[in-house]
Amino acid sequence: MSPRRRRVDDPLWKSILEQTFSHFLRFIFPDADAIFDLSRPFDYLDKEFETLFPPENTGRGVRYVDKLVKVFLNDGREQFVLCHVEIQSNKGRGDLAERMFRYFYRIWDRYKVPITAIAILADESKGYRPVVYSQEFMGTSLRYDFNSYKILDQEESELRSNRNPFSVIVLTALLAIVNKKVTDEGLKEIKHDLYDEMMKREMDKGTRQGLYDFLTYYVSFDNEEVLSIFEEEIKTKIGRSDTMGTQEYLLDKAEKKGIQKGKIEGKREEAIAIALEFKKMGLPIADIAKGTGLSIEEIEKL
């Protein structure tokens, strides 16, 4: 049995962070309600961030997801929250601390606004815990500390007892690490367990759908037919068909990428890139074709 394929799908992490950002702040910062005005909408500065840090080839097995978010404090001031999610099977080049510092000084240089930075480490290396960047030369020294949250360090029992919806996201990522070799049937049981955990928590419908997408697609089944079985079992469990099926998920993500109902509005290369990501997820080829507008033959060749 080969190691279970863990999702490296950037849109999943980016989407769930936006859908749960107030819960995320409360999860990371226990005093979030006393500091942040969570009644005001957040401003996600993805385009601005890309102008500062153009996408780069990060190397095999290393994925970065970055969110730069403008938030408001209870005293009316605007602040920035930099959320960096590092999804990798090892520590990569080991340059996370330096990269976090570069993020800080470029954002500060552009906006002149205080920043809190959070690195979420979803890697599998027990000894990899960067929390500070420092340098010193000839009497001049610099030290940059940032928040670092290691998923592998978390206790499963504490996550289950935490009523914050974001705890289900962390639990999903944790179980993906510790259950690398599990049968499809075992994985399906884990996903049902995660779904039950999600249903125990208070959240709005949009947030619940986001969590469902994440726990469903974050780890792929070896047999793509098991995904359809899982979705049908969830529909039976809740007694109605209000979960987002595979095809709807594809169309939803495709629309956000500039493709609407299978008709390409952007470049063909973009459709191929999206189809490749969905194929890596183990989704049915027929559904990928419907969601991207590509032919089954084209997708099989990817």
C-alpha cells in the first residue's frame, strides 16, 4: 500500500482560510474578540501580495499558500495579518524564517502598517519548527520573531474538544499526516468522523460547506469511485441532498478561475492546469471534463 496522497491543492487552503478567517483568528489568538473588530469584513490582498512576491517554482514536494489580509481593530485602526501556510513533506530548503522576514520588510515598506505573521506548518518533519530569523555582523544585529503553528504538535483530543470550526481543519490536516497508509475504507471512515466533528460545531451554511469541501478533498481516495460512495453516504446521513457533489465542486472552482460552466474564458493553458490539479485529487475524469470543458482524451493524456 503506497503512502496516502495528501492534497497539495492551493485553492483548498486559500478558500478555507477566507471562509473561516474570523474562526481562524480566534483559534490562533485566544483574545481575538478583544483585539479585532470581527463584525467588519476582511480585505484579502492576494493581488497586492503577488505584486510584491511573484509566484515562484518552490521545488518538488514544497507548497506555499500566502494570505495577506487587512483587518480592523476594535479601536478603529487598520492592521495587516499575514498568514503563511507551508504544506510540504519535509522542510524543503529550510529557508522559511528568512522568507517570513522578507515578507515582513516588503509589506512594511509598501504599506507602513504593523503586521502580525503566522506560519502554519503542515509538514511531516517533527524537528522542523522555525520561529525566528536573525543575523549579526560587526556590532549590527537583527532578530525577527513570528507566530509558528505546527500541526504535527497538536493533540487530537484537544482538537476534538475545541468548539472552534477551524479545529476541524487542523484535525483534518493532522489525521492526513498520521494516517499516511490507510485503505480507502479506512479513509472513508476518517472522513465520516471528520464530518461528524464538523456537525458538532456552530457555524453558518457557507462555512460548513467550506469545511465539507476541505475534509472531502484534502486527501484523495486511491479508487475514485469511493469518493462518490462517501458523498452518497453523507446525503443519506443528513437525509437530503444539500452537499456539494464532485461536479458542482469542479464547476465552482472552475468559475473562480475564469471558466464558467465548461466554457473557457481565459487561456486554454489555465484550463489544463486546473484539470491537472483535479486529476491529482483523484476526481472522476468524466466530471473533470464537464467542469473544465476539456475532452476526456485530453485529460487522460495529462
